[in-house]
Amino acid sequence: MASETFTLELVSPAFLAGADQSSAESCELRVPSLRGQLRWWWRTLHAAHVDVPTLRRLEAAVWGSTDAASPVRLSLKPVKPPKVSLFDHKEKSRPKPQFEKAHNLVRPPNNKTTQGLFYLAYGMDENIKEHGKTIRKQRYYLEPGGRWDLGMICREGRFPVDAKNGKPIATELIERQARAAVSLLCRYGGVGSKARKGFGSFGEFKGNIDEEACRKGAYDLRKACLPEGYKAPVKFETPSRDHALPPIEIPLGTTDPWNALDRLGFAVQGYAQHYAHKERKEALGLPRRIHGPHSSAATWLGSSHPYLGKTAPKDFRHAAPVHYHLGKGNNGTLLVRVIAFPSSVLPDAGTSDTVLKGLLAHIEANLGPSTTAPAVGAPSAGAGKQPPAGAPALRFRKGQRVRVGEEEATVLDPRPGRNGMIYVNFEYGSEEVDPKDCTLLD
């Protein structure tokens, strides 16, 4: 057997819970939830190289199944138990004044924009109807700064696990699989609800390995287990690290995770607003609905999803293909890492690739190292970087035709609002757009 211990430090608040999500006592980090995330990130190392049945057998050999226990045994020991708090930081749709001031949060630029923090934490503090009554449901979270020792004991494995004469997998190789999974989790992932939105992020631990070492360990496992001449499938069906878009890393210039999440939320939301009323919004995950700005009728996206079956689109789920992670830089300030996995079913590979590349570019352009919040009503309030001083603003006249992305529109109101946006009319309705994104056609 081989044993190791890693110290995990919580960098951003984590929404954790057992069966009772309304209990503070059940808000704790447990091995099963951690193991589930490790399995997910481990799969990304192999998804592009084996078919789904083979991937399942490899996963069972490393992480266990109903047929056999895992050769990787994990344990958690609190080193610095984090404080448990109720997510009770808003009044109606606004942050509570004391919370807003303490974390230097900026206000949304208009009434169509949700506070960035609450946009990312959607569902963690909400009003629902039960038995005809409106009830407020709030989740508990672990505050940042908590630390745990993650103990890991590895032994020899077998492939496949249900064969008496299965191939032995060396302890050293099993250990490399587990270490790779922990390294990827602490670099890109998180634990708990909203883990893909930057919550529940761990800092990188002492002794973690780089991605090249992760890939090498994955290759060595496949070489040891699979028959010589095994051919990778042409089409892979689950997120693959090999086919993810190049991740981005942006220093934020703050040590406050609440401020960082708020600014990230504004940047992410700003991109989604570019796709208002457009079916391509499906590329950001499901469920989503679109509707015209002057229509009460709503269309739920996902009606053509290959896995929909008999499920109504409004009840169908497909996780967002983007992971936001808060980490720590060398100087102790926070940074955000974003990794996106293009999907062939959201709604197709080409659209997914285009939309996700645009998202990463938008976040890089609108999120930066600013420790001072812009004034309320500033052109990029909550968005991060400001436009260069003296940059020329595009001027349009009412009725002019412009191109915005792949669409054509007519200018309705050419005067930039407080958020720097102008109103244009597309075939499907009117919306605000950034004048810098408009190309004059006549």
C-alpha cells in the first residue's frame, strides 16, 4: 500500500448539505461528495480515448463499483474547521447594505441585470410555493478559510474488477490516478452546489502535479489495462480535458472571495445577455428559456436534445459546460480560472465551440485586477476593466442598419445609456447592445 496526505484549503464559500438542506449541522465536507468530484475530473482524462463501456470499467477499477471496493481509500480530518453561516445576504433583489459595504459590491447597471453574486448563486436563497404559501428557502455554506487533511491510501487494483484473472494494476499507477484527480479538482473544480460557478473552490495543494503529469498517468493506465491495438472512438460522449478549450486565468487583485464572485457574476451575465432571445443560448447549458422582450410567451430550449426522451424541455437538465474556479495567486490575491468543454449536443459541436470561445474572450476582456469598485452607473459597473481613457465612441443615428455579430438590426435609440449600451431592433425583438459590437451597414 501507499499513503499520502494533502491539505485542502477552501478558497470560496461552499454550499454543502446532506439529506436536510435546511440544517446547519448537515453543512459539512464529506468524503462521498469529494469522491464524486474526483471521479468526474478523472473521467475527463480518459473520455476522448475510450468508449463509454470501457471508461466505466476503468472507472470501476480505480474508484470502485457495486461489484468491488475501490483501491483508493480516502479520509478527511478537519485542521481548521470552517464556520457555517446562513446565506442571508440580500433584501429582495439587493445585497443587504452592511454586506454590500463590507465587500465593496457594485450595483447592477440597470434593472435588467441581476446582482453578480446572486446570479451565480441562483437557487441558494429563493422564494418557493408550498401548499399555496410562499416560503423562503435559504442554504447554509462553509465560509472560506477552512482546511482539511485529505488522507489517501492506495493499493493494487484489478482490471476488470469482476474477473478472477483480471490484470493487476500496480499500486503506484493507482496512486497517480488519484493524485491527478485531486490536482484537477483543486485547479478547476469545486465541491457542493454551484461548484461550477466558482463556489466550493480549493486552493492548489503542496505536492500537486501539473497537467502533463496527469495526462501521462492516464496514458500509462490505459496502456497497462487495454489490449494492444485498442483504437480510440471517433466520437466521445463525455467532457474531455484533451478537447477542452484552452483555459484562461485572470488575476483579480482582491483577497475577498465575495467581491471576486460578484464581479465574475456580472461578467458571465453580461455575455449571456448578448444571447437574449437567441436559441444559441442553449450552448450555455439547460434548462433555459427565451422570449421576446414584448411577449409573455416563452420557449424552453432543448426540444431537439438527443437525450430528451419524454421529458418536457422545462424539466430537462444538462449541466453547464463551463467551470469557474477561484484560486490563489503567488501574492495571496485571488484569481479566476475558467475551463470550457464544447458539447456536441448543446445544441451541436460547431455552435458550442463558437459560443464558448466567445464566452472566454468576453470574460478576459471584462474581468480584471481592480480592487476599487467603479461608481454606480459607470459604463462597466460590475464588469471589471474600464475602456481606455479618451477612447472614441461609435455614433449612430436612429433608423440606421447595423450588423451585430451574425445578425442585422435597426438602431432604435442611438444614445448610450448609463451602462454604455444602445437600443437596436432585431427581427425577433429589441435589446441593448454594446455600440463597439455594431458595424454600420448604410
